[in-house]
Amino acid sequence: MKNYFQSHHNQRLQNAYGAWALTIPVAQIIAICLSDPKHAMAAFFGISSIGRQVCIASPEIIKNLDSRFTSLKEKQNPNDNVIIAGEVTNFITFSSGTTCAPKAILRSPKSWIFSFGKTGVKLTDSVAILGHLSHSLALYAACEAMQIGAQMNYCGMRPCGTPTVIYATPTLLKLVYKNNKVYLQVRLIFIGGGHFSAADKSFCDERFPNADVRIFYGTAETSFITISDRKTPNGSVGRAFNGVKIQTKNEVISVETPMLAIKCMNSTKIFGDNTPFATGELGWIDKNGFVYIHGRSDRAVKIADKMVHLDVLENDLMSIKGIKNAGVITLPDIKRGQRAFGAVIGNDAKHPQISNILQLTKWPQLLSGKTDYLKLKEILAKAFL
């Protein structure tokens, strides 16, 4: 197995961006901020090939990067001069930043290459890249396609091409493919980064009737932890992915995996330093090895001395007919310490554990398609405090 990124896609562009990176001081991390995704991926592979640390960042992320980073904002012209490969180096991805600012995470290429092809993506496939490449799921899908040699469709937020494979969060999938067109050629859909509801399943059945929908659970630090198949029970995110060991203690999920990142950039702690990686999620494993997720541990809160899982409340709201989006947060309360408040798009909703639920016409979301809880909290605080 190769432990470095290599692709023949857009080789002349890769040469150009590798040559450009040679003009940048070696100590600098190159942050790619190009609006053209073909150029962004050529730059990512070209700069990686000369042994420089690199990332793809959205304009919002670029604003918050420190002096260790040099931004690449201008396109380069294709170059026939082949660049000399450097020593294998690491790259940086970003967490989605649903409840805090996105974290910069240092990874080795082999931590992603380990799973390339094991998902079932083939050379003959055409892979849809949804959302922005600063989101680790979109970047992973693009890197896997380039490494394997598959065709890529850079969809952004609009459907394009005739993909056979799609990687997406549940929200992004519905946003991009919101028309009534049926996509018969899609054979695989990988869903991660959010709760996959019964309504989401119906959506996939209608739009992608020939697709095998594979729900996976993972984090920006771990890549795939579990993946589902046709035998997976309802409510489960599947069994452990190839090479992954999962354990739970007091419902806290920890993993040992060859796909583990190295560290967060603003921390000296190395992941996997003789200890399993705690994912931050709560859940359990049944006797057949199927994993079930309650939600994030930082979204388990005490209200009136009772433990409440905000993610469970959200899932309850999403199960109500006509609800397209739902989010639940807490706001301070003098008597109870805090109370749960929610927001929805769709029909009216009520819940015995949620004090008030606000109807929204526009959903606060990140480039990854996930809910922007910081913005949601601002909206609900303004409405109810």
C-alpha cells in the first residue's frame, strides 16, 4: 500500500502548483483557497508531492488561520516541467465546527489511503463531490477518487454529471438533489455526519432507487469507525470498519484504528499515544457487534437534575411528519439552571421536554451541511430570552 498521495488527474496542473510551492518557505503550511475545485485538488496533490504540508480552506477558515499558514489564492497555469517528489509529509483537515470553531487536524496520507477502495469505489466510478473541499468528507471523497483514478463530479451545491457514487451528509444530499429527478445510475451512497431519519431513507429510495445506501459513523480525527450494510438493524450505524476496534465504557465510545489522525494543530498531545481515542460520542454495542449512537457527550445536559440527550430530542422532532430540519440547544434558566429550546423548518412541532420551538424559514448551516449550533443558539436566545 502506498503511503503518499499520487494521481494522474490534471498532472500538468499538479506540476504548476508544486513548482509554485517551491517558492514558499519550507516552514510554512500552504492553505489552498481556490474557488475552482479542479485547481484546488490539483494544488493539493501537487503540493503534497513535493513534501509540503497543505490544506484546503474556505474563505471563513482562512480568516482565522495564524502565521504558520500561507494562502494560495491565485490559479496557476499548467506546466510540463515535472516536479521532483519530496519526502512523504502530512496534511491538514478541518472539523465541521458545529458547536465551536473548526479544529485544524494533522493527518498522514496513509491514514486515508488505508480505506481507499475498501469502501467499494472503483476506477470505473464517477464520484459526486458535494459541498466545499474544506470539509473533510468532501476532501476525502475527492482524494479517494483521484488516487483510484475514478472520474469526479464537483457538484458544490448543485447536481452535475452522472455520478455512480455519492458521499454526503443527510442535509447536503437533500439540498443538492432537491429536484424531483430520479438518478438511476447511482449505485453507492455513503452517508455520514448526521442523523439518517426515516424521511431521509424515503428520499433516497425515491431519488436513488438502485443505490446501496451505506450509513457510516466516524469523526474528523478517525475517518470511518463503523459502516452499515443491508443486514444492519434500524437505528444502528453498522459494525466496525475494517481494522477498527471499538469499545464503550459508561457509554463513551473509544476506538483504536489505523486511520487515526496525528494530533490537533493547537495541541501537543499525540492521538493514540498508547490509549484508545475517545470520540466524544455516547452509545452502545449489541451482542452482534452493531453500534448504536445516542449523541455527543457534550450534548448530554442536566435539566432540573435529569440527564437529557439533546440529540435524542432532535431525532424525536425529525421523526414528526413534515419536519425538514430540527435543532435543539439549551438556554439559561434561573430555576432549572437551563432549559431546552428548539427550532424547526416544516410543520409545527411540540415536545414535552422542549420549552419552546421556533419555526424558521432559513436553516443556519455550515459548508458541511451540518447545523450551525452557534448561530442557532443566537437565534433562539433572541427569540426566547
